[in-house]
Amino acid sequence: MNVFLLKLHIKLHDLVSSEEGRDLVEFALVAALLAFGATACLKDMAIGVDSAFHGISSNLGLYDI
């Protein structure tokens, strides 16, 4: 187990210290930030859509068709 962790640590260290590794880490951080922002925006949008549909359904209930 210790050998596996040591090899993993060495590979991660090599990846982060290289230029490609830095680009990969930056890309992962940007992707995580976009995912977090999208999740926050979608929650607010879902609340707005829910209230809009609730208003429509209550208005439709007032009329006899």
C-alpha cells in the first residue's frame, strides 16, 4: 500500500510540476468553477420557473373551460 501511495505521489508531483500538469490543473479548476456557477444559477432559475408555472396554473383554475 505504501509503495502505491509513493508512486501516486511521484506521478502527481511530476504532473503538477510540468507545464502540461499546470494547464490540466487550471482547466480542472475552471471546469469546477463553471459547474458550481451553473448549479447555483440553475437553482435560482428553477425557483423562477416553478413560480411562473404556479401562477399560470392558478390563473387557469379561475376560468371554466
